[in-house]
Amino acid sequence: MATYSDFNTTFAVHPIKNDLSLKNDEEAVKQSIKNLLLTDRGERPFQNNIGSNIRSLLFENYTPQTLLLFKRYIYETIDNFEPRAVIKD
């Protein structure tokens, strides 16, 4: 039995159960992190604090400071909103 499970964001139908398919364990956590990082802060109504600021760095010049900001935004987002994930350097 899976420890963690989430709906598949593609909303694919399970071929046998004819129900929404699920992502389990590591795949569920990966999908959740991807959703968090691709969501801008303030994008979700009534949950304005959920998301990351990495999109603000999209067209910035590549500098060591930009890289540090990028890493910081990723670490903060995962640390604040995805307790199932463990960050390893």
C-alpha cells in the first residue's frame, strides 16, 4: 500500500477501474513539488501564500546572485509547502 498518494494531474483514467489514476509515494511528491514551483505566489485564490517566486527570475541575466536566489526560492517553497520532501544538497 502506498504511503502517499495524489491524483494524477493529467486526469488520466485508470484502464481497469475506470476512475482517476493516482500517483503514489515518490511520484506523488515529485508532482506536488512541480506544481508548487510552477505556481506563482498569489495565483491561487484564497491561498495567496502558496507557490514560488521563481518565475520572477525567468528573464534575468545569469549571475551567481541569480543562481542563489533561484536556489533559495526552491528551498523555501519545498520547505514551507511540501513536508513529505527531504532536500539533500
